[in-house]
Amino acid sequence: MSERLAKREMTNQTSYKNIGIIGVGRIGESLLTNLVKENENLGLNELFVYSRPNKEKEKERVEGIIQQINTINDIIPINHTQELRELGNNSDIIVITIGEKEGIISREGLTGRYFSDIKKIVEGIGYNPSLLLIATNPVTPNCLVADLYSRKKINVLGFTRIDYLRAKRIFKGWLEEEGHKDLGGVNLDILGPHGNGLLVTNIRIGKAQPIFNNEGMSLYFDDKTKTIERLSLETVKYGETTFRRTAPDGTPSVFSDQILKTLENILKGGRETVSIDVNLSDICRSGLKFPRRPTYMSIPVMFIRGNFIADVDYDYINSIPENYRVGLLTTLRNEERKIRLYITKNSNGNSNEFGLLKEHYKIN
């Protein structure tokens, strides 16, 4: 069997009993409710919710939410704190769902918007939590910031499961348009950022050979415009529409349902699409320069006994056409440039502002 690409193991703690939430807007509130309702399945001990100090309205909102949820909950304690260190000391996993309704701004246009917040959170919670799950856009740059400022003492994951679901829905719709039914199930993988430049690949239809290129797509579609490139682009467009909250499935409950599913796979084991730090030089041969690590991107991951590994091997990566691999690397390099540009423009003459990021990217 080909050697698998592995990320560092989590701590020896393999049982995650306490979950903390930072960001109790509509998605965070819905997630908290879901965690209570599904606790019998998840087997948690306690939940912790953070609100910012000196934010009286936010404090009142969180307390009101907890009081309301407690009317249906007599099993799992829900704790409210305004101290990040207290949240960190008591949580095994912390989910970050901060963010406001952004109107017509794209996810990529938000690069840097929450860097300061992520930095303060990671520095404030300390190193007790085993894992951070970041659902704040843009997911992959925010994961990178959290990774750097945690100094690799906390495992960082990005919530990107929603891209997998969008691509799968679109592809199944294409099959139905062509009259294909009862093919034995459909599955696929997502590689890349949570947004522009992601790649849909390793498409599995029943027991047929996986599809990595348009030649494989042509076996199922008379419409030759139904390509890997189009599927990837439409997945991004679907996501942009949902992000702006105009699509039917752009409701907070849909996102919180899928965050819950990701947490279930983390807690109980399973295959999942998340963003992790990937050593591209181990899996991708290209003449392009690789982004500076950590390099966060969506990839299929296996959670096993509290640890996780990327569920790809060299045969898998080599099956992806070179032009797609080069395109993916180009996208990740462009994302890196956007991060560098934001840091350069927003240091405000303060040498300590984003100091670690500036050091990482060798920005004077």
C-alpha cells in the first residue's frame, strides 16, 4: 500500500468531552442547540460559550440563548464565560464561528478581516484545547493565522465540509439530467481552498473506476460542457450564493447541521472533508514554488481514535492531471500573496502588529 501523507498526531487525549463555542451569532446559536439535542449520540460532558468582556448586549444575548436552550435541556451543563483562558482550560475542542453578515463581499475579499480576532483568541485560550475548528471565512487563511499563533501546540482544522456537499449535489443533478439512475451511489473529493480555485476530483460512481479527468466525465455525459473545470467552478459559485445568504440552503441551521456532522466524525471517527496543513512537497510534483508552510487546504481526512491523517496517497495524487495540480498550486500561491498584501497594508506603522506573520513571510 502506498505511504499515506500524515499530519502530526493530536495529543494523547483521545476522548473529547467538552466543546467550547466562540461566536454565538445565528450559526453559533443553532450549533449550540444541535449539540444539546444530539448529546446522547455525541457523549459530551459540558459545553462552554464565550462572550466578549465589556460587551453587555452580547453577554445578555448569550445568557438569553442559554436560558432558552435550557428549557429543553436537563442533561448537559452549558457554561458562559467572558474569559478566553477559562474557555481554553475547560474545552477539548473550540469551534470558532465569529463573523458578521457580509453582504456582497466575497470570501476572498474578507482575507485579513478576522486576523486580529483569531490572533487574540489563540493567544487568549492558551494551549489546553486539543483542537480548533474554524468556520470563519476565509477559512484557509484564518487557519494559517491560528496555526502560527498557537505555535503548533493546538491542532487546527478548517470547516469545509459544505463544499463537498455542494459538489456532490451538483454532480448528482447532472447525472439525473442525463437520465442516469441507480448507478450505485456517488462520492467525490475536494482539494484546495474554501472558495475560488478549489478542485473537485476522485469522483466515484458505484464500483466504476474513479474519475480524475474529462475523459472519464465523457463516459456519463453527452453534454461535453459538463467537465471537471465546470463542476469545480459551479461548486464555488454555489458557495458564493450561499455565503451571501440568498440561496435556500444558506440558512444558519444548514451550516450548523454540517458543523455538527464534522464534530461527530472528529469525536466518533470517520472520513471527512476539512482543511488541514498539508505538506505539498510530499504529494505534488511541480515546477512551481510551493507556498510557505503551513499550507492549509481542503482534503479528505480520516479521524481514527482521536488522531487524523489525510486520506490521500501518492497514487491518488499522481492520478490527477498535471494541469489541475499546477492550477491548484497557483491558487494557493495567490492566496498567500493576498495574505502578504493584507499584512503589509495593515500594519499601521506598528512593528508589533502581526509581528509573527511578518516574520513568517519575511516582511520588513
